[in-house]
Amino acid sequence: MIECWQGASPIARVDGRERLVFCSNDYLGLARDPRVAAAFAQAATELGSGSGASHLVTGHSRQHQALEEDLAAFLGRERALLYSTGYMANLGVIAALTGREDRVLQDRLNHASLIDAALLSRAELIRYPHADAAVVEARLADATRGRAVLATDGVFSMDGDLAPLTELAQIARRRDAWLMVDDAHGLGVVGARGRGSLEASGVDAGAVPILIGTLGKAFGTAGAFVAGSRDLIELLLQTSRTFIYTTALPAAVAAATRVALGIVAAADEERGRVRAHVELFRREAAQLGLALLPSTTPIQPIVIGSSQRALAMSEALWNRGLWVSAIRPPTVPEGTARLRVTLAANHTTAHVLQLIEALAAVARS
Ligand SMILES: *Cc1c(COP(=O)(O)O)cnc(C)c1O
């Protein structure tokens, strides 16, 4: 349990000792950025700690409205709609768009909230092998009555690789399916200008009519949103149950997120620093013979295999003052337990080298 953080650095005190953290999703270091925190505090003083109701009753404030407009503008979309969490956004979007007659195609490694969303919708859930566009094409070729939603993580949360968005977009267009991308780990940090996995893949907004983003990762606050066409957002506003039947985020969270979004939009240098950390980490880890995955993003897992060994390595790193969590089945497939390393803009080169040195020592033992 975290007692406190050392300023805006990725160093937390746990059990009375400082730990250098390499497993958070705070990729740009905004969760403790003083500018975001100040906006949060000031807005809480002016607007209160809670929104008091759902958006459609009295919970929707000017700050929520402005954040939705800012997010839509940042992503080049007509509109955006806030949800209280990414989990709820995925449930609410898929359940609103599909029903018994329909099909939802999903990558096997998609986030649990997308899988649960398909179950809630009662649509037929078709899980395809990771990143296998040929299987997607074949399954979509079967003619059926209903509509098809093709849903994928933009950046896979436990592997760090990007979805094959160029191919998926072509297939979705050819087969008349709606492509939905959950870019929780991409937006803000991936792509030179932070527009996420679409930017990194050179796929335009029109090819992905439904884009999900979360605010608790690179944006450093909490909540989530869907961005898309005016018609999509209007439909969700009227029918999406996890939007309608829940309390709006505190307006102070929206106000803080607007400041965070301004920082994200201007954070090319920070994104460059993260990319440099990724390159340094990969080069050095490969030298040590560690099993990396083909990831270009800040998520850089080291596949260990057995859960027991992954846990032992995580514990050995912990004892050296480093926090790198072990991820085990069923979160990842059997036999692929891993150390999920994440790199962030508030790490320094010295921090990355400290991690490498500790991994070298731990891997030897
Ligand atoms: C974290 C995450 C979510 C859930 O977002 P929360 O706001 O934390 O509920 C959804 N999808 C993906 C891919 C995620 O990584």
C-alpha cells in the first residue's frame, strides 16, 4: 500500500521504504503533476467534491461539457461523451449498439471489459486469435442478418503491441462492420502527437467510427469517453445504460482533465523521452537475453513462463527497491507469466539503467 509519493517522480514510499515504480499506467507523469493537481483543487473548491446526479439529471456541468468538446477537437471527431470509467464505457457502448441478432468480433487478448460487454449485449461473441486479420475476414464473410462490431484494443494492455489497424480497417470497410478501438494505453502517449494507435498506424478517424479512451492512464485523472459522430453520441446519450444510470464524474475531475489534455497536446518532448526510454530498455534487455515481446509502446513485458518464477523475480526486484508487478494467468495465457514493465516520461535515463542493472542481477540468481 502506498503511503506517499516523492513529488511528481515515479517513486513511492511503501512499508517505510522508497520504491522506484515501473508498473503504473501514468505514462506522462500527469497523475501527480502540480498543474493538474492545482486545477483539481481549485475546481473542487469552486464546484464541490461531487456532481450530485447523473448527466441527464443535474450532474452535467460546464466543465463536463467543455471537456467533451476539447476531447472531440483533440481527436478530430464530431463529438465525445464522458463515462465514469473505461469499464463502463465499453459495457455501455457495445450493449447499446448490439443485441441478440448481432455479432461482436474480438481479439483474444482484448481487455476484460470488452469481453464482458459482449456478454452483456447478448450478441454472438466471436473471439479470434491475437491480431489475426485473416480469421476476422473469414468470420465476417459469413452472411448473417444482424450488424457486426469489430472491437479491439489499440495497444494490448498486457503485451504492449499495436493492433493491426490498417488491415482491420480495410476488412471492416469491405465487410460492412463497425470498427471499435479501445485506445486506453495509446491515447496521449503513442503517436508523435499523442493521438494514439490510429496516429501510429496511419489510420484515419473515418475508418474507426467508435473510439474509446480512458482518462486514468496517460491523462493522469479518472474516467473515460467515447468519441465519434454526432449520431453515435446522440444514440448513446439516449440508450447507453452505463452512461444514463450512474453519477457523473465530479466536475473537478473534468476541470483537471482539461488542464491535463492541454499538457498532453503539447507533450511531444515527453513522448520523445518515453520513446527513448523504450529504445534504451529494449536494447539493454535484449543484451541480457531477456524475452521481450514485439512492442514499440511504453508497455514492455518480459515473459518469464512460470508464475512461480515471475513472482520470485518480482519479489527480488522489490527487495532492491524496484516495483515491477508479475502478471499471471488467467490475466495472461497459461505458461506466459510475465513482468509487466512500463516506462514513463517522469523516469530518467538513470532510472531505466537502474532497472536494467537490477534485472541483470535478478535474472542471474
Ligand atoms: C484500463 C483499461 C480499461 C478500463 O478503464 P478504467 O477507466 O480503468 O475502468 C479498459 N480498456 C483497456 C484496454 C484498459 O487498459
